[in-house]
Amino acid sequence: MAGSAKEHRVVIVGAGFAGFHAARQLSRLIGATTEIVVINSTDYFLYLPLMPEVTGGLVEPAHIRASLPRRLRRTRFVLGTVNHVDARQKVVSWAGPEGSSGQVGYDRLILTAGSVNKLLPIPGLADYAHGFRTIAEAMYLRDHIIRQLELASVATDPEEREARCTFVVVGAGYTGTEVAAQSQLMTTQLARTMPGLAGQKIRWMLLDTAPRVLPQLDPRLSKTADRVLRRRGVEVRMGQSVADALDGYVKLSTGEKVPTRSLIWCVGVRADPLMEGLNLPTDRGRLVVDEFMKVPDAPDVYACGDCAAVPDLTRPGEVCGMTAQHAQRQGKLVAQNVAASLGTGTAKAYKHHDLGFLVDLGGLAAAANPLNIPLSGLPANIVTRGYHLGVMPGNRLRVATDWTLNAITPQEMTSLDVISAASVPLDPNTPREPRG
């Protein structure tokens, strides 16, 4: 990258919740003498909490993406994936999408590379499971679910029809619970339009080794989500998981064999593998930082969000969870701390105050505890959607319009047919073969 006449350069790696808010906050705090460079593998910020609604057909895929060049106008945006950081020479290297590459020096570096799908050593998992971490995976999953019902409606083999009408979701955290809730509603509505599925049970299963749904939430909210799912016919199975994935069925940890063509993996995430290649201390894959989000063994390097083990000062000895709420707050504060290191303002330790959690269960159902006030049903739904509209960096009117239109008009439940299975492997190192 060509040299800059500016006095300082801050490089931000990644533009998820932490990186996006760090860049936006930093551009407000520092003067024109400091250049901000944002390197990200896509040209958009993805609002992850609404991805289950994309799969469920309630929100258009483009409406949960915000243009980085448009919303970070005081930064220099680089489209690329960082593949090396030289902390001694203070240089970041990246690879572009069409074979290009480059590098840039920095005075301060903020690592917000985020996370990727968490994998477990389960036979067949990488071959048959569908992840849920990117917009491409959400769009593909919608197509896949619709296709299974369409194929089932004309299948003459009862066993094939049963397998195509069975959907197994592993992981009963936020993502898995919302994916099961939103998608189950979609399949229920879609099946009504298919005479070939008359009388056919559409089976949804939600598995987790935890003792209850949404184990990180207040037990009352957990019970609300559990009750809503069971009322809709979802088989909620706690203390169980998948032991083996094969072509046409999965084997559960109980030994039961479940015929299915749809294994949806929502177990969790792990820090971006870039962290392990930095030769810096990590905690379960996350870069070790202090309470100011500074990397102790690397001068002028900061890290936050999912890729960093930020100490949780409200729970001594523990680190903050890998949530969007933490990432957004840490991003704003790390910008303040970097600005302080350049002579503007004062650095502060990260100490969060829990504002509560929200889970959209589809339709008018939701579970929420804003400011530790437990809510369910319509009140929780209003709070949940209001929160999302309030914190989204853009497209609020478009998302609100999507919700309104889908509430008063029938959905056009067709596949987008733009994402292939081969382009969304659960494990990038294990290519997926196309299957029917």
C-alpha cells in the first residue's frame, strides 16, 4: 500500500460487531492526522442476530447487510483476508478475492477478526452438516429446507419422504433455538401448500448436551422458549447430541438412528484461526488481552470481540462471552483506548453492565429480559424487534417493512437458488460434494 502523509495509522482487522463499531467510534475521536485502515473479507457489516429470520423468509438477505465503504467514510477500506501479522515489524499482510495481495504498516493494530464455526470430532460432521455463521449459509439453508419439502412431496418411497421431512438442529443456544423456531414455522406454512405432504409429519428436533434450552439465560426465559417450541411440535431433547452423521441419517448419542437429510450445526463458534498463527498467548484459541484490551506481549496491538479473551471484571477469573453485545461494547471502548494511546482522551478498562438478552421465537413469540425484567409473548416480541431496529447500523426501514409485509401478506416461499452446497462447507478444509 502506498505511503501516507498522515502522522499515524491505525489498522483494524475485521469488521464484525467489534471491528465495525471500533472503526466508527475511532473516526469520531481522532483528528485528520490519523489514518484508519479497515481490512475485511466482505464489503459489508452483517447483522448476525437477524440471520434466522433470513432463513425463515421474514427478512430479505440484503437488508441485514450494511455497506462498509458507505458507513465508514472516514476510513480506508481494503477488501481482503488478513493472513499474517508481523508484530515486530508492525506489518499486516492480506490476500484479495481475485489473487491480489498487499501489506500495510501500522502504529496501532486492532484485531477484531471474529469467529468461525466450532467443529467437534464427530464422524461425518463436515460432510453432512450445514453451518450457520455467514449470510451464504443462511441463504443456502433456506433453499435446502424448501427443496427438501418439495422433493418429499413427490417422493414415492415413504422412508425417503420421512427423511426429507425431518430436520435436526444441534445446539440450543441463541442461534440454534431461533433457527429451529423460525424454520419450523416456515415449513409448517409451506407444507400446507403441498398436497403431496397431506398427513405427513414435518419433524423438527433440537438437541443439546446442556440440561435446558438457552442455558445461558434466566431459567424462566429458558422455560418460555422450551414451552413455545414443544407447543409447536419441536422435539426438544436435552442431554443428547449427534454421535455420527451419515448419508441419509444421523446416529444420536443415545444410539437412536434418525433418518434425515438436514443436519443443522449451531453448537457455537471458535476464534478465527488467525489468532493461533500470531505466536502470542491464547486462551482456548482466543488472544489473551488485559482489561484495556491490549495484548501484553505485543506493543501497540489491541484485540476484542470473539477473537479475544477479554477479562470479565464482573466475574473475576473469567473472560467475556462471545456475544454481539460484548463485541459491540468492546469495539467502542477499544477505539477510545487506542485514541488515548495517541494522545486523545483517557483509556478505560472494559467492565460491562448486563442489559439483558433477547430471543425471537417466530410469529408473536419471544423471550426477553431487558434490564433483568423477564418478558414473554407479544411484549417480548415488541422489545426484541425494537432493540434490533435501534442497534442496526442501517436498513431499519427496510427490515421494519419486511416484518410488516410478512405480517399482512402471505410469503412467497420459493428458493433463491444462488448458493450451492459446495460453496458453504462447514469445514473449509473439507469440500462438500453436491447431494440431493
